[in-house]
Amino acid sequence: MTTAIASFLATVLVYALANRLYRRRRILLLSPLIVTPASLALLLLATRTDFAAYNAGAHWLSDMLQPATVALAVPLARHFGLVKKHAAEIAAGVLSGSAAAVGSTLWLAKAMKLDPQLVNSLIPHSSTTPIAMNISQAIGGIPAVTAVAVMITGIFGSLIGPGVIRLLRIRSDVARGVLLGTSAHGAGTSKAFELSSVSGTVSSIAMILAAVVTLFIAPWLLTYFES
């Protein structure tokens, strides 16, 4: 068996086991989003497998992200009437959430006197990975650092999001979707679909809108903070 095929099978197996464990014990630290990458990292270290060799097979799973994103159009078509009815609320929620994400990141980074290039890398952390990396490169950041920040944001947001929803007693599926999609992009959307089909659909829309909003407001807010 080649390393590429072994990497692919190992990733699928580890995720399946992690997901099964999480379904039995709903503990945040046992989330597949944490257990899977941690387990795979330990496996690569134990077997002394180079990441490039591992990714030769694992990238097949990453490539499925694009058709999976397109597949979000199916629930969107199913709930189009509801989404259209709440279009203004969704847009307002995403705009304010994205502005808060970029603004708070800039403020904290400046307060901590971080390196400007690192600051630029962290700004688009609430966008989906492909768009976030493009934004980072355009404003002088480091795309690789941005990718890590996006991953951490997604995992953290999907873990604490349900707790925030319970704490604030948010019962609206639309509001839940906006919250998770805007703050935790893909990982949040996956969690939103666990809550309901409507929440997942709204979250997928919020995720896309948040990326577009960040693309436009990030350079503007960066110029404002530097002035």
C-alpha cells in the first residue's frame, strides 16, 4: 500500500472513530475537529511521515471541499423563501459581525504591538480559508499564518457557539445560522446543520457573505487604524 493511499485511509478512519466517540460522549474536547488533527499529527510524528507525503493522499479529501460547498445550494433552494424573507436581518448580522471581527482583531493586535505583517495575517481569520489567504496576501500578510488562524477560529467558534446560543437563549434558527456562519465559517456551518437544516442553510449564506464583506472592509479598516 502506498503512502498516499495509507494517508487517505488513515484520515478517514481517524475521523470516523473520533466522530463516533463524540456522538457517545458530547464533550467539547472530544470534538472531531480537535481529536482528528491532533491524532493525525501524533501519527505522523510516530511514523516519521513527512507532511508532503501524507498530503499526497489526504489532499483528495481537501479537494472535496469545492463540490461540498456547491452542494450547499440544495438546502438553500429548499429554504429559499425563508432566506428571502429574512434577507435584511441576515445581511445586517453578517455585516456587523464581520466588522466586529476585523475591528477587534486590529485593536487587540495593535494594543499588543504585534508585528505589522502578523497583524495583516490575522485580520481575515473569520473568512473561509481560500478567501482569507487571498485577502492576507493582498494586504501584506502571510497566507500560511492566516490559514492556521482560520482553522483555530473555526474550531473555537464551533465549540463555544452552541454554548453561547444556550446562554443567550437564541431560539431562532436564522439567528443561530448567522452567528455560527459569520464567526466560525465552515466548521460553524457544519455545527449549524446539526442544529437544524434552516440554521445550516443560513450559516452557509452567512459564511459566504462574511468572506465578501471582509474582502471589502479589511483594507479600509486597516488604513483607518494606521492613520
